[in-house]
Amino acid sequence: MTVELTGDQLMLAETELKRYFPHSLQDCDRFRDMLVFATDKDILKEMIRTSSVIDWTMFFCLGSSLTQLETMKSVASEKNVPFHTLALCHNMILEDATKLPHIDSTGISVSSLDESHIDLVCQTWKFGRNEGARRMIHNMIANFPSCCVLSADGKPVTWILTYTSCAIGMLYTLPEHRGKGYARVVVNIIARRNHALGFPVFGFVEEENEVSYRLFKSMGFTEDPSHMTAWFGFNNL
């Protein structure tokens, strides 16, 4: 059953979700952009099991706290669908935007991504090789803040996007342009831009991505070490 909230109810929901930040960052996500949050794991399990939105015959992924691993396994077993962990991530949060360092971007051409860049982002994102991911990236570029550094011929060489959950991510620099500080430039700009829009400034960094982890830490982002997010895949890619 789908219920549309009133304006007052939406404001109350926003207040309650902020109380549980960062645990409420993203308890359920997939390429069709469904978000769910529950403080009771039994309620969360029941929502996932019985939701009319999830098609258990197709591939999809759920993003949740790592503490929900057994819940995800249990539901997958009950539905008799293949299950595997896609990624394990640090939750990086910028609590105070004033902690962002000043970065001199003089001489660097900075812009936003547009729809002509969708294929480029898809080709460099490890989950971007299917039509569902392409639609998701199209939506992100068309409707949410992004930032990129352009080469002399006007092509993106470094970029970062904003997910529908307001998390920043898909940070990437083409190999031949690495080591020039471009990633710091786009993270700084997108963080300031999203903060100015009233968005919480946060992102997910995969556990093995030490370069990005050190970058975010050096820019004032912190994490709750007891709360990591995992993405779980159901059915086959």
C-alpha cells in the first residue's frame, strides 16, 4: 500500500529521519530509487518481504546497514533467490561545512555534467553496465547537482554526482589526469553546493578504496566506525 504524506507529515518525517542520521542515510536502494528506513529490524524485514514494489524475479540491489546482513540473507533464502554482497562502504559525513579547506581552482575549468556525458559515467562506474543503471545516472545528471573538471577540449576528466538520496558519489578521474588535485576540487565544490541547498553532505566510500577514504578524511569528513553500509545484490546481474 502506498500512502502520500501531507506537507506537515513530510516535515515531521524529515525531523525524525535527522534524529537517526547517519543510520537513516539509506536503508534500501536500488536502480529504481526506493528508500526505506525502520528502527526495528523485524519491521524492516517485513517491509522488504511483502512490498509490492520489489519484483523478486529480477535483479536488484539493496543498500543497508551491515548489521542487516542476516536479515537480507534470510529474506533471500525465503524467496529462493541468489544473494551476494556487492560492496561494503564507509559512511563519510561532513558535519560542519566550515571545515572544508580552501582550494584554489584558478585555471581549472569547472562545470556540471549534462546528458551527453551519461555514457562516459556508465563506462567508468563498475555497476553501470546495464540499462537500469543508465536510467539512474540519467536521472541523477538531469535532476541533481553534479560537478566536473573539463579538459582543454571541453570533455570531463574528473566528476562527481549526487544520488537521489543526496549522497555524493561516483567520483572518478580518468587515469591520465590523476595526481592533479582535480578530485579535491570537485568534492569541495559539490559539498559546498549541496550544503547551500540544505542537503546533508555525505557519501559512501568502498572499504578497499583507500585513496578516496584519505581524500574525504583530509577534507573534514568523519565516520561512525560502528555503522558501515553494504549493498546486496539479488538474482544475477
